[in-house]
Amino acid sequence: NTQSTSQPTQAQCPYSGAHTNAGTGCPVSARAAQFDPFEDAYQQDPPEYVKWSREQEPVFYSPKLGYWVVTRYEDIKQIFRDNITFSPSIALEKITPTGPEANAVLESYNYGMSRTLVNEDEPAHMPRRRLLMEPFTVDALKHHEPMVRALTRQYVDRFINDGKADLVEQMLWEVPLTVALHFLGVPEEDMDTLRKYSIAHTVNTWGRPKAEEQVAVAHAVGNFWQLAGKILEKMRKNPEQPGWMQYGIRMQQLHPDVVPDSYLHSMMMAGIVAAHETTANASANAIKLLLSHPHVWQEICEDPNLIPNAVEECLRHNGSVAAWRRLATRDVQIGGVSIAAGSKLLIVSSSANHDERHFADADLLDIRRENASDQLTFGYGSHQCMGKNLARMEMQIFLEELTLRLPHLILSEQTFTYVSNTSFRGPEHLWVHWDPSANPERQDPSILNRQHPIRLGEPSTHSLSRQVVVQETEMLTDDIMRIRLAAADGQTLPRWAPGSHIDLVCGDLGISRQYSLCGDPANPQVMDIAVLREDAGRGGSAWVHQHVRSGLPLHIRGPRNHFHFDEQASKAIFIAGGIGITPIIAMARVAKNRGIDYQIHYCGRSRKSMALLASLQEHGERLHVYAADEGLRADFASLLATPDAETQIYACGPQRLTDCLQELCECWPDDALHIEHFHSTLSKLDPSREHAFEAELKQSGITVTVAANQTLLEALRAANIDIQSDCEEGLCGSCEVSVLGGQPDHRDVVLTRSERAAGNKMMSCCSRAKDKHIILDL
Ligand code: HEM
């Protein structure tokens, strides 16, 4: 929509020479040629705008932009991970270089924006980041919570009786700005001016202003620069005051080479934008998204424990940084495409966040999504957003206050507009309305005393349960009950893959039990489990048998999958003992549908005791049943005597069965045998038997001490390092970290023999260092 006067970003065609116009014509596809991130369609929904690319051409050259565009999750993560090959130096470069008139204006203000952190290369960047990190750690952020809450409350007070508001204008812009100023240590002043200036900075850096706009933008940016300088001078006079800038000034006194003057002035300006607009936009995007899914909004109103993960899911689904930039410093391949040294890359992180290869049912807003915090909206690797936990805190508080005080908010009919640019994204206005006479605090002012402790840092999905209702039950054998669950709100349930399980919360017993899903993965309306009553067990299955009846509401967590089935394999052997048939049944159905060559070996006491035997009949001769009371015993030694590189083996059953299979598969390729483990005893932490050790984090440049009574995962999180985790028992593999030096003491059941022996990765939730020191690629 905006016509640039100059198109200097149209770099030289990377397909010069032999490829260009050879036979088939220009190698830039028609879609790639049309790609224009300044179009409204991109601003409205970036992941949808590049969906075609994610599916067909995940790395393409955009002639309009002069950039290579990357849209898939793994490729983008790889780029973020390697800040030497993919330099961040162009992150703040003007995407549309300004003309001479605007440049002259900028010069007249002595505009000298230089490197800060986000666009600084190594070796300068890491020492600076390390030195300036402390105010961002979870412990240091805690004391900002009352200030954020008080501000939020004050802003909501101003419009709560009005019945309508533009949340951007009336709250979401100014609160994050004020929080940013507090965090930086800036006195609260000139808010309106700063607001105007910071928008100008976005347009100046990431937008495509028209010629006549460029000059006005340059004046605003120049003023912003000068104001930042003045504020900095004020701060220098009183560097003991709280604030990240004052902290920087103090660090400069100790390490002037690491924190130069040019950094401080530039950071004063860039810091406001980094902390303010990103969070304001993310909050507006989140509230818009949640209100456009009223049943989800209702859920978080009813259960504020859902808010931390809802924030993460909103950052994934509709984040405020749509894309980021890197410069290739050497010839390199991305997703199989050759990119020459010097190429500029636009990495569309919002598209990565909708990549089905990483996020199941990626377009679905699922506030209980287990891996929502894998989102790349904060970037990843050594430049990952330092302020992420402050932003998360603000967003949680906004949602808490709004859901508490205005649960009846309705998104008004409106057309959303966005500032045209590649990266920063949020609606300029967000109109909502409600009936003020129904404000809950009018009936019960005491609700204002309700407060939930903020979850600082990456959310844990452990406490997230979803309500379901028992649709029907059936006794399959004397002691096995099949239970069919449906969503309590009549909506569909999340999609799941064979091998997945759910955690079923057993009423008020305070325990939950894991059960594999054994129904049809293609049916999103219901989930089936089969529960064996184990009288010698700890009471979970007895509770299920005693209480679960059709119509009973239940809570589940998940689904999650630690027992992945490779649908691309050509051959599979499924081995089940007793109730271990449940995950196998879903896998076998998929194997059949995909034309995989498979066999099922199912062992049990008697046919009468073997659940789901009837539904396995569809597998005909591929099914082998070994009922002990018929004198039939499986001969696994013969079955597995000859290793076969193309065959995958999936087993679930009693430990003696899986131990025996493990032994028999010693001669098989390492990854051939997959076992479903529901419990791991290896991971229990007994501080009296452990030693403390140091984990040196190569990318972050810090060393973390892991105390004897602490897991590596806990120690990493305390140091502001985000690590995904799920089971935290060494079963699922989601907390894997790469090891560069030292010997891991493996306690998980995920890694294969040769992976353990190689010693180059470990599970941070349970594994430790054999000695006193380990070096990690973090
Ligand atoms: C870096 C996003 C809030 C301070 C970044 C990066 C992104 C980002 C994409 C670059 C990451 C990379 O290159 O890998 C966001 C989003 C936010 C947010 C989406 C809100 C939802 C904040 C806040 C602060 C902040 C509140 C400060 C209080 C920084 C800093 C860096 C950074 C200092 C540079 C880190 C480095 O290069 O080492 N942020 N940010 N951000 N952010 Fe944020």
C-alpha cells in the first residue's frame, strides 16, 4: 500500500549468471515475486499470508524486499541458534533506506544510533549481555510486580464505568510504556511525546514511509534521540538510583570497554522501544485473540491458573514481533537452499509459530498447549529477548485484572489497522464494550482483594487441566473399563497422534494417572482410554472403577506424546503385554491405513482377560495372540533374531517384558526399539546422594551452580534460561540440552545406548554431571 520513492533494498538478484532465465525463466516463483510485507494482508495475519511458503517454498528470495525469506520453524530456530553464521547486525537497519532530505534532518539532530545488544556481533555482544543481565533475572523482576499491578488497576479504574473503551489508547499503550520507563529508571515524563517518537522509530526502522513522511519521521526520531541523551545525562548524575540504565552506567564505570558511551545512548532509545511497543502490541494482540474466542475468554475468567500458559499461547498464535532479521556471513544452506554470504534474511517467526511440523493443530488457539513456550516471538539463542519475563509478567497482570473486573468484555465490531512494517505488529485500536451495571465489583467489592501469585518465567503446564465429561463406559473384561471422554463445553478436543497419553485427575485423591489413548486419532470429538483395575496399585485405578460413570465431569491433562510412532517407517513390529495394548491399538490402526508392513504380538493371561481383542480383529493375520492359559508363549528371541534396518519396534507392557526386549534388541540398530515408559524411578532426586556441580553455558557466557538439592533444569531457569520441559521425570525428552564438554550422568529413559555413550546431550530435568563441571551449548 505504501509506495516507496526509492527501492534501494532491491538488492542484486541472487540468481545472477547461469540460473537466471535459463530455460524455465526466472527462478523466483510467482508467489515469491508478489511477497510484500508492507501489504495489509501481511499486517493482518502474517502466518496466513506466508502459509503457501511454509507448505511449498519455505526459503525464497523476495525481489520486492531484496531479502531471503524463511518461514519454517526448524530453519528459523537454526538461524537464531547460530549468531556467527547469521549475524544480527542488520536487526535495526532501516529496511527502507531514507532519502537525502531525511538523512539531513537526522544529521541535524546529531542522530548517532549505534550498536546496542540486539544488533551487536560477537565477541562484543556476550560479555555485554552477561554484564547487564542481572536486573532481568526472575528474582530481580519480582519487586516490579506491585508497580505493574497498581498501574493496571489505576488505568482500568478510569474506564470501568464507561461501558466501552479503546484498550490500546486507554491502557495497553501507556502502562507498558510506564513500566518500561520504571524498569529503565527514567522519570515519568513526556509520555505523549515519547509515544509519538517511539512509533516514528518503528516506521523509521521497519517501515516503508513515503517520501513526504520520511522527513516528519526523521524529525521525530531526531527528537527522540536528543531526549534520550538528555535523560541519560540526568541519570549519570545519580547512578545509584534503581533502573536498568543506572545499572548500565554503574557497569560502565567498572568495565568501560564492555559498556561504551555509544551503547548507553543508543540503548536509552532502543530500550524504550524494545520494552514498550513489543509488550503493548503483544498485550493488544492477546486480548483481541482471546475475546474473539469467547469460550476461551470465559475459561480464563473462571480459572486464572490458566493465564500464564494462555499468555504463552497468545505470544505463539498472535505475537507482536512478526519477523526478525539476520545477515548471512558466509555461503550457507538453509532448508536445502544455497544462500550466498552477504545475503539478508527476513525470518518470519510468526510463521514458525504456526508451523504444523512443530505445533500440532497450529492454527488452533489452545491455551493448554503443552509446547506453547516453544514459540519464537522472543527470538532464540544468544540474543533471545532479555525482557521476556517482564513482558510475560505484564501480560499476565493485564489478563488477570481484566478477567477479574470485566469478565463480560465483548470485542466490538471494528476494522483493525496496523502500522505498515515487517516486524512490530499490533492493532492501533482495540475497541471493547460491556454492560457496566454488570461489573462484578458493584455487587461484591471484595473481589478486588483477589490476587493470584504471578508465575514468573516460562509457564509450567503441570497445573493445567482441561475439563471433560464421560460420554460412556464399557467393561471390556472383568477388570478393564473402556472410558469415552468428550469436551465438557461441547467443543472438539485437541488432535493427538498415536502413542499419546493423558493424565487423568482422580477426583479429590490428589493423584493423577496416565492412560494411553486407544481410540481413533482421526475423531476429534472423543478420546478413549482403557483402565485396568489394579488392586495392588496406589488407588488411582480403583478410584476410576469405583467412580467413573457416564456423565461424570473429569479433569485431564495433555494429551502429550512420549511414544512417537514413525508414520513414515516401512515396517513395524508392535508388542504388547496385557493392558499395554492401549497405545499399540492406535498405532496399528494408523499403520494399517498407511499401508505399513506390520505385525502385532499381543500377550496376556487368557483371551478373556485381553481387552480390546475384538477391535483388533481388523488386523487379520497380522495379529498374533499369545494367551498363557492356552499354553501359547511368544518367541521373541526368534522374532528379533535378525536385525532389520527398516523395521521399527514399539513395545508396551510389564517391565519384565520390556527388559527382555531391550536385551534381545542389543544387536538391533540403536533407535529401532521404542518403549512406552510410564514411570521412571531413575529421576528421583536424593540430595544426600548427589553432589553440586557447575554448568558452563557457552552461548550465554555464564556459569550456573547446580546445588545438590536442585535439578539442572531448575538452576537454568533461575538464571533466565528458558528450557522446555514436560514430564520432568526423564521420560519425555523435551528438556534435552546439548553437551559440549564434561560427562553427563544420565538418569532418563529417553536416550539410546549410543546417545548416552556419545555424551553430547542430556535431559536437564533429571540428569547431572559425573564430575564437578559440565559445558552446555546454551
Ligand atoms: C531482544 C521480542 C519485550 C528487552 C528481543 C528480540 C526479540 C524480542 C524478537 C531479538 C531476539 C533475537 O535476536 O534472538 C520481544 C517481545 C516482547 C519483548 C515480543 C514483548 C512481548 C521486552 C522487554 C524488554 C526487552 C519488556 C526490556 C525490559 C530486550 C533486549 C533484547 C531483546 C535487551 C536484546 C537481547 C540481546 O540481543 O542479547 N526482544 N521483546 N524486550 N529484548 Fe525483547
